Amino acid sequence: MIRVDSIWLATEPLDMRAGTESTLARVVAVFGAAQPHCAYLFANRRGNRLKVLLHDGLGIWLAARRLHQGRFVWPGTRHGTQLELDPEQLQALVIGLPWQRLGSDSAIRLL
């Protein structure tokens, strides 16, 4: 479907009222540029909403997800302003699992 080579997570919250242009401006501010085939993830302060901006090489896609209960497991700014995730970590993040504990081979390495 849409090719995604890299998945990047911003640790600072995003105002979920931000549209495509505002979110793209935030990607450029945090990551330096919106690279083709890269996904950029943002959460709100409460951690119950998630936005993903994806540059597919031709245009920009913006998707949002809202949890009615619970929160996404999100790192603080003590980890820096950005982190790169692998596809398994993204899957765990989206369903609320402790994605930070997964390594590239899906082995839990941190307690």
C-alpha cells in the first residue's frame, strides 16, 4: 500500500487541532525535513490522541487515532526530541503495549 521506510516519534506534545500544514511545519521544526517514505508520530499532552503524518513521495497523509480509555505509552523529553521506531514497536505503541521494551527481534530487553 504505502511504503514506509522509517518511523519517527516526536516526544513533545502536539496540539491535536493542528491540520496538515501545521503538523508538517512541526515535522520540519523537530526533524529538519519531511523525508519521503517516512512516518512522523505525535501525541497530545494527555496521551490519549495520536497523529501520524506520512510523506509517501508524492504528497502528505495525515491520520489521527483517539483512545476512549487509557493512554498511549509515550516517552518524555528526557529521551530527546525524537526517536526512531521499528514496525514492531509501532504496532505495540498503537495498541497500547510497552513498545519501548521491544528490540529489533521483538525480544524484551528492558524491565
